[in-house]
Amino acid sequence: MNHQFHEVDRLAVRTRADIAAHIRVGRWDDEITHMLGVAPQDVAAVRRQTGIRPRTARKDRVLCSLEEALWGQVRHLADGHAQWLGDLDSYRQPIFLHDGRYHLARRLSYTLGHGREPAGRVVDGCEHPACIAHDHLLDESERVCLGAVLHTLFGPTTAAPTAVGLAVPPPMAGGPAA
Ligand SMILES: [Zn+2]
């Protein structure tokens, strides 16, 4: 039906991708509607496109790849954040189980997005508390590099490091030249 295709077309691309990712990890339609905050008919429309039926999808959950397992727990937001909907470990880090092993979601997102393994610990570099968007994450080398840039721009500071491991730049001394 043309009507159905039109319904799918008007969905934002990222929302469609999120729904498809959640279908691939074997979620029920009700679960997806609730987790992503989307309309049931939108989930049904994307499911028709994927050709994955709910009951076989649940059984096939273990067959999804590591990458699919990651994106099946994420909601992409309009402002570029990738909100983690899955579990957190005792350090409040996004974590998920795949094929009997736990994986750090930010570490995998970083590796996939940058095409390389992060150096050292990966931390969030944005204001969203549960974001795993690869371009919102910083590894050890980027933190050192950005710290040096800030030092050059603003000079040494005694301010406490922020959550992203960077010193807070002090306010600019004096007002703009008249
Ligand atoms: Zn973010």
C-alpha cells in the first residue's frame, strides 16, 4: 500500500535506524515503542520492512553481532547524542552482554566510530549523562591533547578537573577593549 510506505518515509532516518536496530536484537514491538518513545504503527512499519517477525527475532537474539547488540540499546537524539538505554556497571558506565561476555559500550562505540581502539580509558565529553556517541567521547590521548590546547589558550589554572578530565578555563580577565 502506498499509504504504508508514506508512513515509513516521514519517519526521521535516525528513528527508523534505531527501531530497526532494536528489532534486530530481538525486542518485542511493545518494548521498542516504550524504549524509543515512538508510535506502535511506526514500529510495525519498520518491522514489515526488515521482514523480521517478533517471535523468530526473540529466538535469534544470540545470533546478532556485537555491533548489532550495541546499537540495539541506543536512542539517537536530534542534537547528536546517542542515549544509552541499556545496563550500567557499578561505575555508571554503559555495559552490555553479548555471547556470554560483558562489553563496555563507549569503548566499542569509540572503536567503531574512529576506526581505532581508544588509548586508555574512554570518558564522556558531553553534557548528556548516558551518551555513547563516538564523537562525544574522549580517550586518554585526546584528553591530554585538549588539556594542552586549553593550557595554551587560557594558561595554567588551579580549577578542579571536570568530568572529562580537563581543567575548567578561568573567565577572561577584563572586558572587551572599548
Ligand atoms: Zn553526547
